[in-house]
Amino acid sequence: MGKIKSFDELVQLQKEAKEKEVVHDIHILVCGGTGCKSQDSDMIVNNLREEIKNNNLEDRVKVVKTGCFGFCEKGPIVKFLPDNTFYIEVKPEDAKELITEHVINGEKVTRLLYRNQTTNEVVPDSKHMDFYKKQQRIALKNCGFINPGEIEEYIREDGYQALAKCLTEKSTKDVIDIVKESGLRGRGGAGFPTGLKWEIASRYDADVKYVVCNADEGDPGAFMDRSILEGDPHSVVEAMAICGYAIGASKGRVYIRAEYPLAIKRLNNAIMSAREYGLLGKHILGTDFNFDIEITFGAGAFVCGEETALIHSMEGSRGEPTTKPPFPAESGFFGKPTNVNNVETFANIPKIILNGAEWYKSIGTEKSAGTKVFALAGKINNVGLIEVPMGTTLREVIFDIGGGIKNGKKFKAVQTGGPSGGCLTEKDLDTPIDFDNLIAKGSMMGSGGMIVMDEDSCMPAVAKFYLEFTKEESCGKCTPCRIGTTRLLELLEMICEGKGTLEHLDELKNLSQVIKDTALCGLGQTAPNPILSTLDAFYDEYLAHVTDKKCPSKSCRKLLSYKIDANQCKGCTLCSRVCPNGAIIGKVKEAHMIDLMKCVKCGACMEKCKFGAISME
Amino acid sequence: MEETELAKEKYEQLEKFIDSLPEKEGELIKVLHKAQEIFGYLPKEVQHFVAKKLGVPAAKVYGVVTFYSFFNMEPKGEHTISVCMGTACYVRGAETVLEEFKSQLGIECNQTTKDGKFTLDALRCVGACGLAPVVMVDSKVYGRVTKEMVKDIIAEYEG
Amino acid sequence: MENVNVTIDGRSVSVPKTSTILEAAKQLGINIPTLCYMHLETTDFTCKPATCRVCVVEVEGRRNLCPACATPVMDNMVIKTNSMRALEARKAIVELMISDHPQDCLTCNKSTDCRLQELANELGIRRIHLSGTSKSVHPLMKGIAIERDMSKCIMCRRCEEMCNKVQKVGALSGVNRGFEAYVATAFEEELENTVCVGCGQCVAVCPTGALMETDDTAKVIRALKDPNKTVVFQTAPATRVAIGEEFGLEPGTIVTNKMVTALKRLGADYVFDTNFSADLTIMEEGTELIGRLTDYIENKKADLPILTSCCPGWINFMETQYPDQLHLPSTAKSPQGMFGAVAKNYFAEKLDIDRENMVVVSIMPCTAKKLEAVRDSLRVKDNPDVDYVLTTREAARLIKMANIDFNSLEDSNYDDPLGEGTGAAVIFGVTGGVLEAALRTVYETLEKKELKKLEFVPLRGFQGVKKATVTIAGIEVNAAVVHGLGNARTIMEEIKNGNKENLHVVEVMACPGGCIGGGGQPYLHGDDTILEKRTKAIYEIDHSERIRKSHENEAIQELYKNYYQEPNSELAHRDLHTHFKKQEKY
């Protein structure tokens, strides 16, 4: 394939790609995202292809390895087009049956179909699944539909037309105006208006300017950026080029976590084929616009998600944030004007250009336009990646799409925004999700992680978990974050170990507020959010730890005590043999007792007891 | 003797890589990634070599190496077992799994077994939250790991 | 420049648009406490990493508190520097720092000179609410020149800025991350194994007791106590205009003769002047300069430019950073080194004592001099030419320890014969001084007539790199003066890349301002205009001297007559010259 030299040639190529597609009447999409891949989805693809070959169906059926479908809970996922039959938990050995039954006999393989969680009814296709019904996919549009390794599949789905449109029909100002009017806000965390950011960057003159894609997704529990890069890398490549055109930059850089090998591979591949097709490089689509992209690897530092830290890391230094101003738009990578957006933000751009600002603005809420991708995780039935219009309520997300809480337990809280966010509770369930509402509730959008907690989760322990993370990831530059997060963590540890006092609770709150008020960057400023929000919503739970020395969710080990019910104990000695500390005394066939002074509260005895004689409280 | 030959070859490989860079400014982290790929870890001598080749102070190189968790100054075991301690994995019991690995291997996090076989790591989210809790051995992902599976996972790499 | 109006604590002020809140407040006389912020007026260097967060203030309309040092003003900005919210936050931040700081003020070397201690006092911190673990305990690293107690590091990063941005030495970097982060050398090596040159500019700006000169006062006390030892002091030019500050005198007060008295009270057998050997340096180095210039004119080939070699920090810098250019520095030892050699050879012989029984103590504005004193070329077998080096600060400490009321001391003169120095020698203490002194002598030597105007004005002042062309005996001598090793690096790159400006002689001083700004001088406490006052005092001394040219120093003339015969003689080479070698370090 030579370089595409004009918009017309691109359109022609799309036409050809569409014609190629209709050759086959059945497309089998197999998820090749990290989750499904780790469960042998590659093998499924191979087996399916082999079966097709064995049955001489190559002309009718095509197997496509796609990016993530989002429904990671029930992977590996295999989807049959055109009827959207959705098979879950498929194993490599199911390939034969799928081909014989579904393709040859025209019968769906019922045992592999998804069942509605409440009614237990078989759901024939993805269109009828609650998980997908309320979703609206813009950023994830192509994920799970196209083969991310084939640029022509992307072109088939209108790929690179937005770029072509910008380069041939629109001025740089037009492009910026569309993005501004669309109301798109940065999906990386703080929600800064993207168009405005571009406009500011466009104002600075320099010999070189940079467009940087922040793919240093570090929120534990968020994996949308990885999924986009794995499932639709060209959308990011195209958007970066559009941004380059709009702000007058000729160089692009993707800063990506080294821990994402598959995403790196696919992105690299996408960049190379874009170059080959003349969609990156010099004289793109026959115009005077030059733009190319390089990849830079992160090296494991959460703080590098902050844009100034990211830039320092790209420059080969310690990823420490610096105070703004100057903003990267003025002085960024090697002092040059630099525009940084995250992966999901970019993924929205081509669609906005193609469908117009009005269309995008019509989705979502007034101040938060469009959709947002969330990574659902934790004690929820349907763990996975979803995309919903802004303004969808937490209840819809957790109960309708997410299928409610695992094992029929009670919903307790949901942490949005990862370690920077806060815990939202029952009373917040009907709040429409958007940037401002979440902040008003003491949490934040963050990159879109949503960790659901059930009644077994101890909130001080959850706060402690997040503080362990932020303490570990603090760069150490400013005092409040460097020392403050450590002190917060120590206070939480004392509380969870039953050594806390009321003064500690007071100190915890005060210090949290000071850190929020004074830390240098977003990491530090938001680090206390998990504490402040749980203190606010679950003060009683903290109090129980401090005054009663009890953990109501029975999860703080140091606060538990184990007891043997003498009536039920048969004296089988199993528990005393398993006790690592010799804390259980008693003679054979006589009731045993736990020496609480020696007990290390490991729970081994309770696990071993066959008679249910051991309990804890 | 063989060992020094090997080291020499490695240094040459690294030197070649550095010399191939069109621009040296700002490439420290890229070079360190490469160096760790070649040597397996970043001992002081390798860092000093990188410093000299790139013309940056050794102190800066050390500052960078100690900042990023991806870089190690100690050699790693033959296999690296990484237990994801991301939130999704944590709420689904990753801690228990990690504890089990610790007790079975007899080492703490960031340590290597005496026979040089395994290094144990706690990892931040690998983005496979659907499979929580997740364990990675080298680049292979194990999903929905339970305490009971730990023994089998280790056995796969022994012998 | 466009101005904007801001209101600070209810008072409005018009300030340039580019000002920070801190600068605007200063205009109103409002002093916002700072810690990591550093502004060096004379070096034109500002560092405002905004990391300590001590200077946070409340800005109307902003969600969070803002660091005053790094927040630019905006029109109609309303700022409260001392709202209770800001105050409480500031207090909490200092409490956090103290919670991770050894609480050993009683024995800390920096006590009463410590900015953290001062802040704790200013903010009325009387109790630490917070306690917890401390960052990994760091062992005390006792170097030859500099002692580091990193458990006291508060990560203000000033030392790192000085080392990397001003001095461009690159010995220090922030290491680790988060709570474990602190400033260290490469691989946490001893300073002596690193490219550290010992200039002590890190020590000069450290707000706490994390960085200190290595204290040698105890050794000196022991020597003074020993009746079998003849203790000989030498005092460097720059000390006489600075040591007074340690006793509360105005910066720039000249206390030469009080200092001599103090040292005598301490029990010195002889108090001599490094000015004497500075004059000797001019004789040796000047002769070398003339030699190389003559070579250049006659053969069109010579090792030029000749670089001065009296600054030990600079020599270490050359040996670590430019080992391929070691043919350029003058082989003359520094004044301290020459003094040691003359004292232990010539003077000991004269007194008829073994050199082992003579103890030479230097009072220096410099930490790197401690490193110089242990060089192989400054010893005969196991016996060093200079036994101990005390910084100006240590000397003051010793005087205080001995309960000497410095300010009421009577004046005394230096002893003979190594106590005589000229005006040319005293200006060794400021940037440009060595070159000026050399030119005075070289001019008269070559022109064979009296130099009327002794001041070489273009070589004076705080500009980082000064260049001038001086015509002597028909030769156009291109001279340059640099101070601060960052500037030295600039000029060395220039020389390495072909010396396009055809420089013949370059004076380099490692510390900004020259020795008056040395790493061993009394702390500036953030006010480096003190350097200007010390400089003025140095020039004042020069001006008031009867003899202002080194070659006219009668004691020097005597020394050559009786001992060395002539500059660059064989004996002079044995005692007064040295050689340099590459240092391979981290």
C-alpha cells in the first residue's frame, strides 16, 4: 500500500474496505484484550480458524481478533456478527461446537450464552444485555468491533476522515472552535476544557511544539486507556494529528506505562501503518501538514500522570511536578509549548470532528458533555469497562449495568476517582455523574475508576489502603505530601489496630485538610480525599474502631477476637495443631480454649474447625 | 573469565544503542530501560557507564533510577512473581494471595529466593481488573487467583 | 513594565506584572516566611521550587492556599498572608517537618543558625502533635571537608540547586521517592568518591544542620594544648572582612587585627598572614605567565590560556571534569599551600625545630581548603605542610568557646617574617583579585616602569564572566575572570572548543564572589548583598595599604634572597609548585 495522497483517495480506500467486509456473511469477533488474552483467547482464535478451514468455510466466515469488549467479568468473549450473539466464558475447546452449531446448523450454543442475573433467562445477543443497553460508546466505539492491527478496518469505520476533513476543509481555528463548542473536558482527572487548552497552546509561537498523549494510566482499578490503545489505537493517532494541526505542532509523543506491553505493541503497529499510509509523516494526505509520533515509556511512577511530572519524565528526569504557571502550553517539553491530553480525551476527538460539536454537546449534561468511560471493579457482578453518557446515575451504573453487588451482599460505597477520589454512599446513588457533581460530593471523576464496596469492606481500612498507595507514590517533593501522607497512614494504622484515640481522629481530619490545602500537585491535594469522604460518611465506623476498639465489618484483624464455643468443640485438636503461635490449649476430646494474649488472629483455627465451634467478633 | 567476556559484550551492546540515538538529551530513561533489558538490573557500574556515555552526572542517573519503581539495582530472580495490589484486586482478596506467596517462598516483597529462582513483587494495577485478583509471572497473567492456587503456580516454574 | 494592583492584608500596592506574591508583599514591608525559596542577588539566581509550602497564603477565589514565592500576581488579586487558615497550615507544615527531624537542637552544630529552628520559634511551635517513623536513618557521613547528616534533610533542595545549577558540578541529586526521598550523592557514596569539589556552597545554603563543614576545632585545641608543638596560624585574605559577622558586627567590618589578637589569646605561637604567600603566589604564577606569553610570542605555541590555580574547588573541578586540560593551570601552589611549605621548610629551619613539631593551622573562608591540605603534594612523607584547616565559622566558634570577647579585643599585628602582605594580596579574597594582582606585577616587570593606576576596573564586580584586554609591553593580553563553577564550565567549554577569543589568562574562583563568598564564611541567611559589603571592605584594605604590589613586598624579597633565589627556581619548584592529575569519580 502506498501513501494516501488526498481525501478522495481515503474515501476510495474506505469503499474498498467496506466491499471487502461484506464478502463474509459471518464475522466472529474474539476479544484480544489483556483480560481475555490471559485466558487463552489467542487459542480460541486459532481453533476457530482451524474449524473454519476444516469445514471449508473460509469464504463465509471471518475471525477477527478485536480489542476489549468491556465485559471482562465473563471473558473470554466471542461475538458473532451480524446477529450480535454474545458468548461468554468461552474455552478453546468450544471452537468446534461454535462452528458446527452456530455457523453450520444455524443454532445458537445456549450453554455459552449470557444469562440475565436476576431472571436467569438466556440473553440471545448483546443488544438485549443490560450491560450494554444503557451504554453509549463514543470513545470505545471501535473497541471490540475492529481488528486493531488492521489500519484498513479503522479506515472502513470512517477512520482518518476527521483528520482529512480538518486538513482540507477547516482552518486551525475552526478545529479549535469545534472542540471548544463540543464542551469536551479532559478525561484524565481534573476536567479542564480541552478546546480551551488547545486554544492556549495555539497562541504560543515556537519553532517546535509538541502534542503529548498521556497514557500513563496509573489509577489502580482503571484500565480504559489501556483498552482504547489495545482496541482502537488509530483513534488516538488520528486525534493527536488533529491536535497537532490545530495548535501548530509537528511532533507527537505518547507517554505510556512500560507495564502495558500489548498496548505498546498495538500502538507501535498503528503508528507504523499510519506512516506507511501517509497519515503520519511529511505532507499528510498531500497537504503541507507534517506530523509524527514517538513513544516514550514510563518507568513506574503514578505521579507522572500529572502533566508537568510527565514532561520531566519524558525529559529523562525524576518525575517531579513543578508549580504552574508556567503551564506546559507556554513552556513544556524541553521548554517548548506542549499540549497534554489523555488517551480517552483524544479518542473522542475524531468523532466530534465528524459529527459536529452540537451532536457531542447534546450528549451528557450541560457542564459535562459527552460520555465517560468507567472501569467497574470491586464487589460488583459485572466487572468491566463501560461507557455511559455523563449524567447517568451511580445507581444505573452499579445496579443496571454493573448487575449489582456480588453474592447478594449489600452495597456500602463506591470509590470514584481512584486514590484521589472519595467514597460515595447509598445517599449519592441517584446523583447524576459529572465532573462537578462528583467534586461537590467530595470525590472526583479521576480517570474513571469505580471500585464498589460491599458490607464486608471496612472503610477506615479502605482509606488506609488508598493512603498506602499515595504514600508509596508520593514523589517526595513537597512537605505536606511527603511527610503528611506518611503521618496520615500512621494515624490510620493506629486506628485500624485499635490504638487510636479521639484525638487521632481529630488530627486525621485536620491534617487531611491542611494537605488538601497546601500540597503542590494534584496527587497530594487529593490524597486525603478517601479519608475525608469516609470520615464524613462513616464516622461511626471510625468511632467504633477508636472507642469500642471494634471493627464493625470484621475486617481489621487486630480488632478481632476468636472464641471457641465449649459446647460445640469436640476436642479434635485440629485447631491447636494449626495454630501458628500455640495459642490454643486443651486436651484431646475436651473443649479447647484460645489464649487471647497469644492469639495472632490469623483465623487459621476457624478455617480448620469442622464443627463450627470457633467464632470471631 | 567467561563472565567478564559476557559483561563486555553487554556493555558493547549498550554502547551501540546509545551511539545509535540521534539525540542524547533527555534520553536517560530510554537508555536505562535498554540497560535493564540487557543486564537484567542496573548495578552501580552500569549506571556510571550510562552517565559517562550520556554526559550527565552520575548523581542524576542514580536519582532517576531510585525514583522509578521499574528500575532495580539488585538482580532479579529467574522468574518474577508480581501480585497485583491494585484496588480491584485488593478488594477481591489480593492481600491473602500475596501473603500465601510470601509464606510459600519464604521471602518478603522485593526479595529473591536464595536459589535465585523467584523474585516476589507487589504490583500496582495491571489493568486486568476483570480477573481480579491477578498474579503475573514474568509476562503471563493468572486471573482469579485464590490462596489455594498459589502452590500450583509456583510449581509450574520449579524444576 | 506593566503594573498591576493587588491588595495584601487589606493594603493595596501596585507592582510589576511579573512579580510574585512574595515580592509584592515585600514592597509593603510584609514579610512572608520562606524556607526553600532562595534568591541570590549577586549571582542573579532565584530558586523557587515551592516545595516546602511554608510561604502559603490565602488568595481570594482560589480553592487552595498558594505558595507566595511562586505564585505570580494578577490584577486585583486579594491576598491574605496571615489569615488563620494560612497560619494554621503553615504551622502544620513546620510541625510535619519537625516530626521527621531529629530533635537534637541542644547538640546540633547548626543550633541558633538553623532556619527550621527559627521558624518553629516564630510560629510558636511548642509541642509536636505528630510523631511517627522517621525517614530511613541515615548515618552521619563525615567527609574531609563536609559532614552530612541527612536525617536532618528537609528536602528544600537548595544544596542540589547550588551544586547543579549554580556550580554545575552535579554531585548531588534528590534520590528515592516519597517519604524516603532526600538529597544524596551518586550511589550514596562518600563525597570524596564523587565529583564533589568541596566548595561548600551546599553548606552555605543548607537551612538546617544536614550539611556542615567537618569540624576540626577539637584537633586544633589539642595542638594548642601540647607544649611540644609550635602552632603557627595563617589567615586567608577573605576572613578578615567576614569573621566579625559571627560576633554581631556589621557585614564588611574589617577586623584583621582583632582576629590576630584572638588567635594569640588562643595560644598561637605565631600568627601569620596568608597574604604573605599570596604575594609569593603572584611572584611564581606571574613568572610562569610571562614565560608562557613569551613562548607564545616567540614560538607561536604555548599552553594558553594559563589558568589560576589558587582555588582548590576549581582545581578539583578541573581534575574531575576537564582532565584533558590539565596542562593549562599554573603549576603554582595556592597561597595556603605555599605558606605551609615555607613555614615547614624555611621557617622551621630558621627556628631550628623539626617540621613534625610545628603545627600549621589555616583559617580559611573555604571548605575545599580542607581537601587541599590532604593532597599528596602538600606533605613531606607523612607530615602535612598544613595540619588543620578551620573555616571562618569554625575559627569564630573556637574563639567563642575560649570565652574571648572578640569585639573588645585590642589590635595586634601579624608576626614576622611571614606576616607581611600587600594590597595585591588582600584582593585575592574577591573575584578578579588574583588577576589584578598578577597584572600589577607583570606590568611593572615587563614594562620596567611604574604602574600608575592600580585598579583594573573591568575585572572587578559580580558579573559571572568578565573579559578585558590589557596591553603590556606591546602585547595584547586577553584576560578573563570567572567566579562560580557554572561560569567556569562555560569558559572551559569555550577553551576546549578552540579558544576562539584567544584568551591568554583566566582567573577562576569556585565560589560566587570569590573567597569572600566561600563555603566556610559566616552564613548569609539569604542576604547575599553581604557579599558586596565584604568586597568593598577588601578593596578598602587594598587601598589603605602602603605597599600594593606583590613584588614590592619586602619580606618576599627577603625570602627569595635568602632561600629561593628567584621565582621558578629549582627550590621554588620543590616547595611552591605542584602538579595535577585526573580524578576518576562518580
